[in-house]
Amino acid sequence: QVQLAESGGGLVQTGGSLRLSCAVSRTIFSFNVLHWYRQVLGKQRELVATITDAGTTQYTDSVKGRFTISRDNAQNTIHLQMNSLKPEDTAVYYCAAHILPTHDDYWGQGTQVIVAS
């Protein structure tokens, strides 16, 4: 059973920074793609950032230039560095790991980020 555990959320002022972490219970080389999603209560979950096993990254337009996804292979952890935070970034942030050939998906429990205006 694969477990993902997010940490690093909290309350921050507009313009501030947070660094989210996602610890994975097995080697992240097992996964083809690792994501950060976010969800606001009552809205659809939104894909925020992606990093592949080759290190390629992608971001949703609203966070480009402000957020950075990275992976620490030795620690089996992925991070999301969030800078210049805005109130609209307020959400629960989830990490997810996918194995493409088998269509296996694994999700964390989420960490709350609140950006005060």
C-alpha cells in the first residue's frame, strides 16, 4: 500500500511564501508522473503542477512564474515552492502519484493553504 503525506500548509499573508512537501512511502522512481492538485470547497479539483520521472515540469497558467515543483529522489519526496501567494491560491493542496501503464493512482490527504488578504 502506497502512502503519500503532505505537509507545510498554513496561513500566510498575500505576497508570502510556503513550501509544501509530500513524502511518499516507496521510491518515487516507481511513478511516471507526480502532481500537485488543489481544491476549493464546492469546486472541482484543479491540477496545479506536474513533474515527470524525466524531470519535466508543467504548471497551470495561474501559477506559472510563482510556483516550482521539484523532486528529491533520495528522500522520496516532492515539493511545491509557492511564492508571491495570492488569496485565490487558498485551497486544500493534494499530491498525487501515477503509474501510467497500470493506471494506478495514489493520493495524499491534503494540506490546507490559506492566503490572507
